[in-house]
Amino acid sequence: MLIVDADKCIGCGACEDNCAFGAIIVEDDLAVVGDSCTLCGACVDVCDVEALHIEGGEKAVQADLSAWSGIWIFAESRHGVLAPVALELLGIGRKLAEQRGVELTAVLFGSDVQSHADQLIASGADIVLIADNPALAQYREDVYGRVLEQLIKEKKPEVVLAGATAIGRSLIPQAATVLGAGLTADCTGLAIREEDGMLLQTRPAFGGNIMATIECPHSRPQMATVRPNVMAPAEPDSERTGQIVKIELNDEQLASRVEVLETVTSSEEQVNIQEVEVLVAGGRGVESEKGFELIQELAAELNGAVAASRAAVDAGWVSYPHQVGQTGKTVCPKLYIACGISGAIQHAVGMQSAETVVAINRDENAPIFDIATYGLVGDLFEIVPLLTRKIQEQRRE
Ligand SMILES: Cc1cc2nc3c(=O)[nH]c(=O)nc-3n(C[C@H](O)[C@H](O)[C@H](O)COP(=O)(O)OP(=O)(O)OC[C@H]3O[C@@H](n4cnc5c(N)ncnc54)[C@H](O)[C@@H]3O)c2cc1C
């Protein structure tokens, strides 16, 4: 919370001028803090009379940043299966660790997950920290959070990365808050600045219209979640060696207020659009749920899956797990066929790394053609059934 000391404040307005969020106004010679305050601390830094300070959720200014060393990735596993993003994090983590000249550690929680350790080492980890316990079989944020926070406090890594998955997006902000650390969500790029070793965290900002590079100069660890399918996994090397460290946990650490009664797999999510090689995507141009049957037919013919723009999801024609883009999934298929999708930046960020993009749109100026490998200008209701038929014919020949 940002506190204003009324005895010290002189109402100079420096805080108001420097607040990027319009969260402070000076009224009757006193700074007044509004709801949009993000606790960024910019006002604290410019207040010459030291009338402002942040209380609780401390802006963690740790005196000795050099005490923090090493790159960590959280190797997410669900129901005993390692999430592909764990290997992608090792890919980028390896590069960062080499640039910093430090070790890369994978942190693995779960039950009966030791068998993943060799894969993590082969994919780039120098050390695997394993907390293997039946109480960790299911993700429960209070237990996972507590164990991760304690490990970070004890071992002091300078960087902690996790996938921007449902689990990563729940676990990492919680840990960052408790540790008073900086966190950048949904990064699409990470690099080390050579001069001072700072982690540069890049992510789309302002509705995806600009890319912002964020740094955490005062706090450690520097924490970030990274979108699945954005970073390339490292080529596995079975000759690599590493250290496996088992974490012993006591009952107190494993106590939880959450009891998992049942796990139900949604039939909708059975096709994970991030894991298929061919996606046929529909947008507002598809016009209706019925229109999506054409998309489905083409996808089935190509052994692929259906994806969608947010406009189609918002209209209720397709469910959210199919959404591609900034607020949906990032996909990297071999073939992405975009039908009736304009190619807005928020959609493009989720599919532009597809190997081949085919765009079908009746507007020849649609931005999707800027990223398409092949563009078909015309009516999707003519072109899509024609394509499906042609593929069927080719198959029969
Ligand atoms: C913060 C934020 C996050 C967002 N996140 C996402 C996201 O994750 N994913 C996402 O997709 N969007 C997202 N959006 C929305 C995004 O800005 C666009 O509004 C959206 O992508 C548009 O979807 P569309 O291309 O299907 O629709 P439109 O932009 O309306 O385009 C429809 C296209 O279909 C073409 N068309 C129409 N009829 C036919 C036809 N018969 N044959 C051929 N072509 C036809 C038109 O020429 C047009 O180009 C986000 C926006 C914001 C602000």
C-alpha cells in the first residue's frame, strides 16, 4: 500500500507528474492516492521530502543483489506428465545461464516424478531440485507456493521462470508477492543485458500494439512467466550430466486448506491446439456456428484441429480453448489456415510463428496477408469447401 505522510508532504506535485497511471492527485497541498496505484514506486523515488513510502507487499529493495545467483525454471508436470513448456523454458534458460556464467536449475514438484529428472538434464538443466511426495500429486497453490517460496528464500536464484499456463499463472504471482519480487507475466522474449546482467523481459503491452521490455533493477529474484510455444526447446543430449537434489518436506510444509475431490477432464480440451501440426482457424468472417462446420470439415480432412479468433469465440461459435492470440493460446503448427480472420495484432502474436500460413479473406488489404505465406482473396464459403473437396479427391487418387 502506498502511504502518504501528511506531515511531510508539501503538495509539490512531483508524484502526480511522475505517476504513469494517473493514480495520484494533489488536493489541498496533499498527495491523494487513487485505486489505480500499481505500487510501481516511481512517486517514492521522485519525492524529495520523503513523504511517500510503500508498506506491506514490500517493494523488495534487497541490499545485496549479488547474493542471488543462478537461473531457475519451474518444470511443470500435471498428472505425472511433464508440460512441454518445461523443455521450452530449459531452451531459453540454458542460453541465459550461459550468458550469465551460472547454473541452470529445474524445479520439479509432484508424485513419482523422479523419472523426469534425466529428461530435464538432457534438455539443459545442470541441477534438478525434486520435491517428490504424494501430497504434491495434484496442484494445490498453497502447498506448491509455500514450498517454492521456501526454496527460493534458501537458495536465492537471480531468475525464476515458469510457463504462462494455468498453473504457472497461479503459482508464480503468489510466490512473487510473498517474496516482494518483480514479475513480468506472459513474456515472449527474454535476454540478459551484457553490461549488468539484468534480465530483459519482453511482452506485448497496451493491447498488443507495442512490445514492452521490462526490467527489475531493485529486487530479486527476477520472475517471469513465458508463453508456451514461443521459445524453442533445447535439442536433448543424453550424454549431458547433472545433479539431482531431493528436497525433504515436513508435514507442516505439506499442510493444505485445499482438498482435491475429483479431477474432471473437459472433453473440449482433449484436442490441445498447441500440440497439433495443422490448424484451420475461423474468424468473424465465418459468420456462425454452422459456418464453423466447414472449418471443421477441412480440419478433419487434414488431420488437424479447429482454431479461432477471439471474435468467433466471443460470438459463441467456438469455445475458448480454441482461441489463438494474446488472450488465447500461442500456437506453432506446421500449417495454419486462417479463414475470415483479419489478422489483428492480438491474433497475429499467437500464430505468426506457424511454419506456413494460408490466409483466405475477401479483403485483399486485410493485414493477415502481411504474414501469410500464401494468400487467397475470395469468399471463404466458396474456397473452403473447394479446398476440402480437392484434398478428398487427391487422397482418392
Ligand atoms: C487486449 C486484447 C486482447 C485480444 N486478444 C485476442 C486474442 O487472443 N485473439 C484474437 O483473435 N483477438 C484478440 N483480440 C481482438 C482483436 O483485436 C480482433 O478484434 C480480433 O482478432 C478480430 O477477429 P477476426 O479477425 O475474426 O474479426 P474481424 O477483424 O472482424 O475480421 C473478419 C475478417 O473476415 C473477412 N471476411 C468476412 N467475410 C468473409 C468471407 N465470406 N470470406 C472471406 N473473408 C471474409 C473480413 O474481410 C475480415 O478481414 C484482442 C483484443 C484486445 C484489445
